[in-house]
Amino acid sequence: MPENDRVSERRHVLVLPDRDAAEEVAEELPDRFGVAETPQLFRDALAGEDDAEDAQWLVVVEDPDGRLDAAALDELAAEHEGWLEAP
């Protein structure tokens, strides 16, 4: 099957410094990017750290059509002191 005929299942992971920032980003995604599915939030504790203060939060955005602009997602994350994880 030619590459162009395959549906690319894409996922973007935004890394945020805390839960509040992750929740704010998740709330902004539908308005700014037209994301229909609710993004998933995950706590990502740093290696060897059990303290919630040392956890980053991940916002996972499904992008099956590959229509979301990675640079714009990175900019949104940066507004909340985070970044877009490289694929």
C-alpha cells in the first residue's frame, strides 16, 4: 500500500510543569485547535522521585489526520512553561 494511502495515527505529547498547567492546556485545545477528543492527562514522576511536587504532567492529544501544527502546539505549551515532546 502506498504511503499516501495509509491513515497516519499521530499523537502529540505536551509536557507541562504541573497539573494546573496541564488542565489549562487541555481546556484551551478545543478552542484553539478544534480538537474534538478530550486530551488525556498523565502524571509523569521524575525518576527516583515520589513527591508530587517533582512530577511533570503530560497532555496527550490524538491527531489521526495529522492536521495539528506541531509548532503551534509547542507555542501553547511554552505559554504554560512546557514544551512539545519530539516524536
